[in-house]
Amino acid sequence: MSLLFQPLNLRQLTLPNRIAVSPMCQYSAGEDGLATDWHLVHLGSRAVGGAGLVIFEATAVLPEGRISAHDLGIWSEAHVEPLRRITAFIESQGAVAGIQLAHAGRKAGTWQPWRGKRGSVPLNEGGWVPVGPSPLAFDPEHAVPAELDAEGIAGIVRAFVEAAERARIAGFKVAEVHAAHGYLLHQFLSPLSNRRGDDYGGSFENRIRLLLQVTEAVRQVWPADLPLLVRLSATDWVEDGWNPDETVELACRLKALGVDLIDVSSGGTSANAEIPIGPGYQTQFAERIRREAGIATGAVGLITEAVQAEHVLRTGQADLILLARELLRDPYWPLHAAGYLGDASVPWPAQYVRAAHRDTPIR
């Protein structure tokens, strides 16, 4: 059996393989962030295609934390049933449903990407005033956020906790706190976006404070037998920004709070970052965090080939492979990868078996 298709144990949960659907915003939620048939088919097809873990897109813990007005939400009880319909189907296909709990901070309230417009939606067209650690816009096309005060910060922590409680009722068995890609919790981490002078800004200890508070509070309400993940941007790719040394130290702190795996990405805080994109360009960070912090990691970023994914696992760079765009191109990538690697232990869905074997006639 290839390592890619060996189970992964996280606490008392066993993922059937090491392939995960990385959270990908679909900008297709219904009114007030409700999940739709699009999400059922989009996410369900990746479960049918053989992914072991299907993580839903960044799901906002507050309405003003949505990247766009068309993003999924989990800030109210009304969100639970539409989500539970999807998690039940994913589980029926032998996969595990995960949710990424998120708040976009100063990058909230933007257009759907295919609208051909950039930046913040004007207030008179349905936009809103975003919030952030400091009144610094992401770029000239984004609105200047309102600086969060102590009450607002406490409200953020509470919103993550309540969202985690709803997520469990909705049938999720993996929760991920989104602290990457320049969204709110990452904004607090990075000196590029955090210029505060209080207990949440300045020093490394202060900048990581909110993420630690959110993580600790979520871990307390998330079932002890189920895993908690955190997605981090390992570097801002900008001088004097958040860096890999800080990420390793933060990962150590998160592990001590009961985090089970760090989902390692990069970038997102600076619109002008120069990122050396190439195949597996972020796996180096996953490997370092795994080695130096002693915590399981997930690797993501231009991993497209089965042998490449297998190599990442066999060389100890990561414990989990997260695929995004490649799974958009091919929802059945896991099944095709198993065939390429010669792993006969991976079954096709019964409904597709005849198509999987080219020499079997369709009747």
C-alpha cells in the first residue's frame, strides 16, 4: 500500500487516507451564508472521488467576517441543517467532513471574483465596514477597517467558540481555525497589519495572543476525541513581516494547547509580496514545523502529481496532503492516483466500478 492511502490517526478519529480537500471559497452561498445544492455537489463529489478528509470553505463565524456576501456562514442556528445535509452525505461515502472556521477581518466584504471588480464592495451596493487589528487597508482598493477594541476582540473569541459548537451539531468531525492568508487572526500575527500598542500588538507574545485565546477556547468546547487543526501562513514573503521562525515557535504553543495538526500555507497579508511559486513550494515550511515543533503537518500548494504527493509523505515533510485546484480539475484525483501508484486497496464507488475497468462492457 502506498503511504498516500494509509490511514491517519488524529486523536480518536481515523482518516481513511492522507488526501484532504483544501478549503476553497465558492462564493455561492445562499442568503445569509446558507449552504446550497452547489456545496452539496461540489463537496460531495470530492468525497465520492476518494478524498479522506473534505474541509469546507472558510466559513464565517460572524456575518461581517465573510470574505464576500456569498460566503458560507455558521454564526446562527439557521446554518446547521443545510450543513448537516452535506456532512451526512460526505460521511456516507466513507470520508470525514471538516470545517474551516474563519473571519476575514480587513479583507471582508469583497466582490465575487468573477464579477471583474476588485476590492471592497461599496456600502451602497451591499458592502460593510470591515474590522481589523489596526486601521490599515489591505491595499488601496480595500476599505480601511475599524480597529477592534477590547469588547470587539472578546466578541471574536466568543464567535469562534459558538461556531465550533454549531459545527459539531452539524456533523463535522474536524475543525480548523483559519489563521492564514491575511485574514483576521493572521492580521493580528503579522506586524505588517498589526500596529497596535496594547496587549494584542507589538511583541511576538502580544501578536499571537488572540490566536492562542481563540484556539484554547475552541479546544475547550470541541470534543476531546476529535482533532483540532490550525491553518498558518508560515511566512508573509515580505521583509519584516511574519516569518518561519515565528511560525515554528507559534506551532509549539498551539501544540501545547491541544492542536493536532498545522495546515501549512503562506502569504496573504501583503498585496505586494513576491512569492516564488513552483511545485511544492510550501512543503519546506511544513517539513520544518513538523521537525522542530514536533507536531503533525499538512502540506498544500501546487501538489499535483501522485508521485509528488507520495514523496512529500515518504520524506517526512508532512503527514497530510491538501489539494485545492487539482481537485477542481479532477474530483477523482485520489482514485486516479491510487491506480497510478498501483495501490489496489482503494475501491471505486460501486456505481463507477464498471467504468473504472476499461475492459468491462457497459450494459
